[in-house]
Amino acid sequence: MFQGDSLYCIVRILVPTDDRKRAAYGFKAQSLGRMLASVLGLDKNSPDGKKLIHFKNPDKAGSFAGNFGTVVYSVLESRFSEKPSSSPKISELHHVLDQLARNQNVNQEVQKKVIQRFLIRLTPLEGKWFCLLLLKSMQLGLNSSMIYKSVHPQAKEMLKKTADLEKVRNIIVNSYES
């Protein structure tokens, strides 16, 4: 079984829309695509730049059109063929997400630097999931009820009552400790 803090961290990632402690990052897919193109040093008129910015357009994104995560993966895969020496820990991911949430209204250049420093440490697949997490659209094929039920039979109901994922975590941890 996960310890309380790690369980909380994982649920925050799997169900980012229920994470009310962290503000939104201020990204829509198209704005994140523009930022990624810039972070990767791609001209917006290059084939990969167009894929990221116009990911919904089949003429630009090809067979991946409409699926932002797959477009991101395809662009990253062509650039990052070597596996990074070590993947970041979940705690590092949460630190990056906190930085991005804090700076969403302040400075887009700060957000860009944070993403750039973190993205180079990821595999293309991790980069895809990182971007989907920034959009709070994980596309896991699971609904939140399934995730909560695997954590605790009443977790979803507790969340409806408290609207606070951290409080739900505390209730669950305390129930296991008693």
C-alpha cells in the first residue's frame, strides 16, 4: 500500500481536475503547443512546429490530428532518442507543477524556462504525459470514480463532501491507522 503522501501525490496526477490546491497552469493545447515549439527551438512554420501549433488540423498533424498527446510524443521522439540518465521523481514533478501554477499570470518566460528545464529530463512518453497533465486532460481511459474506488470505497463520496483532495487523503490515512 502507498503511504499517505505518496497516495495523495499520485491521485493529484491521475485526477488533476480534482486538485483544487493547485491553480490551473493557464494552458490550452494550442498555447502549450506554441510554447513547446519555442522551447524546442522550432520555427512555427517548420513541419513539427506546425504539428504542435495546429495539432487538430490533419494537413499539419497528419494521422495524429486531434490527439495533442500523440502529436507531442511524435515531435519529442524525433528529438530525444536517448533515454535521460534518470527520470524525475514525483516530488520533483509536483515542484514543477507548483512553479507553473504560481507563474501562470505573472510571466510566460518563467513558465517557458521551467518547462524547458524539466522537459529535457523526460523521455518522449513522459513528455507526452507531462503535457497532458499541464492541460489537466490525462486521457487515461479511466474515470475518476474508478481511481477513487481503488484508493478507498468511499473516497469519491468524501471528495464530494469536502471538495478537498488533501482532506480526503487525511481521512483515509487516519482510517487505516486506527
